[in-house]
Amino acid sequence: MVAPPAGKEPNPGLLAINRTFKQFGEYPGTTFGAAALMCVPLAFLGMLSALNPGPATKVLEVLIGTVFSVWVGYAMTIAVGMYSQDRDPKVAALLKMSLSPGLIRYGLTSILVSLVVGLIALVTLVPFLMSIASIDATAIRNLRLSQADIFRLGSGLLFSLPLLVAALIYTYLRWGLSQTASALENSGPVASMRYSWQVTRGRLWHFFVLTFVTGAITLAVSIFVAGPAAMVSIRPASPASDRLFSAELLKDQLFGQPLGPAPAVITGISVYLSAVLLTPLSAGTLANFYLLVRKPTETAGDEPPPPAPPVGPAEDTQEGLP
């Protein structure tokens, strides 16, 4: 866990990480029990992709993997909201609550944020796209570019790349809490983006610290959990093609060759363990950060309302459960 320097006001980002680890230590059964059940399909998807690599399998893996990742993220956000109230919903109740209409709002918020950020990123790439459009299509297709063409491409990329990086960082720091707000405020996509924009005002550095530290922890977990499995299950490359570019070579670089049953199982286990450990961490730190930095309503329409209790009816909580 990360502790703030003595004598200084705690950084909300570091405090959110500390609080998340503390909550996971207090409620490990609910946190990792629910994640373990919900991430089982991801293990089968990992094995399927290893046994039968290809475009169709990859698309299926991405689509289904995204759906389940959203589901787990929503459930973990609800759980952290309840942990902050010293309540433990237990696994069965948490799974039931996660299949509420709020899950649809949570997913739609993710889609809206992705579309808006994608449009902003596309605008920053306009200079580079214009430089591509100024070059003859035949020269691009045959990879026979003159020095002037290379200069135009380089100039466009040099101008667009810093804009793209700055836009992606800034929009994430302002809208990165949109899904969290959707779950904790029971709000729609547009309102959730507005809440995220409001609570991150003046907190960009704190959110950046949270993102950086969480990213470092995620990288470390990925290396120690998924790294060895990835080394064992590296796909063998097909014989090199005598052509510089070909459809076969491109497919091999993107998808590789099919693995045997044993490496495929190792791949599935690697995907499963990574999802079980990292998804709660990501959703939990974001939820705790949001709860720490949000403010009570001061001016109507200026600040988000107090968060609605992230629980369902009384029968959805731990009361009444065996």
C-alpha cells in the first residue's frame, strides 16, 4: 500500500488505493469470490483463442470479453460503494444486484465516452490525414515515397502526435470517472460524464497519480501472473514469406499459429487470474477516488447530487441470506 508523506495532506489518489486494499482485505470473499465466478467465461475465451486463432475468434474474444469486463467492473464498483458504508453484500446478492438496469447505463456510458474521445482524437489527427491525402495513392500502395512525401508525412505526424497524446490524457483525466459515476449515482451516460467532469475539476494531478500508481501495480501483477504463462504459450511463427507484405504474413503476425491443449490451458488460466486480480483493483480504486473527491450539492446543477445507495431492495442485501 502507498502512504502519503508525513506532515502533508493525503493525496486522494493514494488514499483511494490504500482504502481499496484495506477493503479488499476486509471483504476478500465477496470481492474475489464474485470476480472469480464472473470471470470464468474469460478463461474459456482465452483457451479458444489459443486453440483456434483467427479473425472470427479474435472478434468474439474482444466482444464477449468486453461485455464481461463491463459486468465485473460494474459489480466491483457497487461492492466498493457498499464497503464504504461498512456493508458486505455477499457474493450471491452482489451478483443479483449487478444484473440490474444500472448495468445497461454503465455500459452505455462506456460507449458514449469512447465515441466522444474517439472523435476528439480524430480531430487531432487531421494534419496527419491531410498529409496522407496529399500523396499519390499509387505511391503509397507501392511504398515508393519520395523525400518530399516522407517529409510531408513526418511533418503531419510530428504535429498531430503531441496533440493526440495531450487530448487522450486530458479527456481520460476528465471523463475517466464517468462509468464510476454512473454506478454510484444511478445516472445516465450524459449526466455521468458531467459528474466526472465536475468532480475532477482541480483534481487532475490527484487523478493522474492514482492512474500512474494503479498502472504500475497492474503492470507488476501482469508480469508476475501473466508473464510466465505467456512465455510458455508463445505461438510458433509460420515459415517466413518471400514477400515483404502478404495476407498470410499479416495473419501470422496478428494471430500466430494454433497452440496445443496444454499451452492453451495455460493461456486461459493466465487470462483468468489477471482478470480476477486486476478488474477489482481498477474498479475499486476509481470508486474510492470518486467517493473521496465528490462534494455535497452547493449550487443546483453545479455539483452532482449525493450518491444513491448502490444497493437494491432490502432482499438484495445480506439480510435474509443464509
